[in-house]
Amino acid sequence: MKTKSSNRVNMINSTIGFSDANTAATAGIPSYATILAQVKSKMVLINSMNQIGDGSTKGVTLDTNALRKEMSTLALKCANATLAFANSTHNNTLAALVNYSESQLNRTKKEDIDDVCQAIHDATNANIAGATNFGVVASDVTDLQAAIDLYRIASQNPRQAIISKSQAKKQVTNMIREVIDDLLVAQLDKMVNTLKPTNKTFWDGFRQAREILELGTTTAKVRGTVLDDEDVPLKGVIFSILETGTEDEVASVKSDNKGKFNASKLKAGLFDFKWELKGYKTIIETEVKISNGKELKRKVVMEREIVVEGDVPMGMIQNISVNDVEGTPQTIITVEVTGSALRFYASNMPNGAPGAAFFDVQAGQTVTKTVQELIALLGANDTNKFVNVQNIGAMNGHYRITFDNLK
């Protein structure tokens, strides 16, 4: 089995093992056990096909009992769906071909069971368009044929199907994809997500089991998606990986038009993650552990942010327009001043005379205010759409005003 397939099989087995060890957590979701059983059944076929793919059809020892059970389970599913279809169309001939119960299949002699299952397969395959509406899908029919072929090899049936290494490897790849896409991503993952609010410990453990470790490699990768607070993908976000506690860049990539980013071939160690985009608040995640063969996933939501800054010469007054800043009651304004103390006023016109109310920010000081606090300090109202900044010190001053939590 190729390394990529092996890594995915290891993940599937980890997910099965974690689920079996925590059955109480999913007891309230009856379908969880049903889908998990389908995953286990698929793994019987995958493991058997893998033995052929890695070895030879001669001398291969397969688990006959496990394969018979899987073959019978798939045959019964195909038989029931096709029988329901036959009954709906009053096709008695077709109904007779697939009218088998579980007990009948179990009582069938080992040298005959594969022929019975083959007949069910052929009848279902010939009527798959109609049977699909009654609980069977095309992959079930494909899996049934694979189970029949494997059982015949395992039981050394004279009519055994010859499966080449290339055929077996292709089957393994297809089945692994079906398990991950159809059973894990589309179903089990969604069921587990319903438990996150009430059992985050289980949710975290499941997500860890579901991570694909790229064994056999000495590097790792980080991938994910960046969205705004309305779930719109953000393009052009710079994702940087830095040596922890420094600005030394290890890797840097940009998100695409779907908000997706991918940084690969990363060394192991502790790092800081940073996401930056003009007009949005920078996000930093510190001391993230990256391990060899590990794939880390991140979903990042960035909030809008506006930064206004400028210089005010000694003895001068500068004007700032805040007319385009769409704030909310939750908007936070952070004022940073360097060089010289500055005085901030509200004004109702560009370059207008400062109002009576004001507040001072000293050099080197950072002041954080809510919208309501700032309005109270400046005496602002609906007509005051500007801020005057006056240098009240003995040298040039610089201001930086940040607006967070905007509309």
C-alpha cells in the first residue's frame, strides 16, 4: 500500500478505535453505530485487497469467515433493496432471484454461498437504476463483487476470481476514498459536531483521531480557511509562521479567492502563527507545536479594523475625518501617541475650530475607549463627524487610532 493510502488507513483505524472506546458518548445518536459498522465492513475489504496488492494471489491467506460475513451483509442489503423494487413493479421473476433472508444466507453451504451472492449481485446490478430508490447505491454493488472475489480466493474455490495486484491497489484507493468522503466526512463528522456544545472532550478526541498523520515524512503542513465575521472567504490574507517570540519568518503564504491557505514542508518545533490583512484585525496564535508528519488545520475569522494615523507638528492642529467609520455600540477605539502629548476634540466641519470638550493623551500612552465613552469625552453628536488633534507638547507628535468591532 502506498504511503498516502497507509496514512489514511491509519486514520480510519484510529477513528474506529476511538469510537469503540467511547461508545457512551455517541449512545444518544443511534445512526452513529450503524455508520461505524459500515466503516468496519469496508475495512475488511480494504485489508484483504491490500494483502493481494502487496503480495501475490498465490499463497495469500485471507480471513474466510470475515469475508463471508461481509459478503453476506452486502448481499442481503442488495437483495432487500432489489426485492423492494421488484415488488413495487410486480416483477415476480426478479423478486424470486433476490428473495433471501439472513438466516437463509447463513445456512447456505460454504461452497455455494458465493454463487448465491453472485446471483444477487447480478440481479441488483442489472436493476440498479430502480433499486437505488430503495436503499442501495452503486458502491454497494461494487463492494459486493469485491467481497465475492475475495471470498473465492480465500476459500480456494475452483471458480475463484483472479485479482491482479494493480486491480487490488485500485480497489483499495477507491474504497478508502469512499470511507473518508461518504462515511466519515459526510456522516460521522457531522454527527460528532452535534456533541461539541455538550461533550467537547469527546469532540476534541475525535478530531485528533481524524487527523491524517503523514508518516514517512520529516516535514509537516498547515492549511485552513480565513473568513470574515459574516462567513465570507477572505482573499489575500498573509499567513505567516514565525519562530516563537520573534519576528523571524519561517514561512509565508496568501489565502486564495476561496479563503484557503496551505503552508507545507515545515520543520518540527514551536512556532507563532499570524494572519494579516489590511482593514482587518491581525490574529496571532502563539507557541503552536508542529510535529513531523502532522497536518494542522485552522479556521480563522477576522474582524474588520480601521487604522488612522498621522503626524502633528509642534503647535499645530490636524483634522481627522471619521465620517466613513461605521461603528457600533461594541466598537472599541484605541488611541496611541508618541513624540509629544496630543489633545483630541470633536468638530462639526473639516479644519473647524476645536470644541470645548477634549481629552489629552500623553506621549507613550495608549488609551482605549468605547464609542459611548469617546462621545461623552468629546461632546460629540450627529453633526460632529470630525476629530481635531492639537499638539500641546514641545516636539512633533504622532497619533495612531484603531477602530475595532466595526459593522
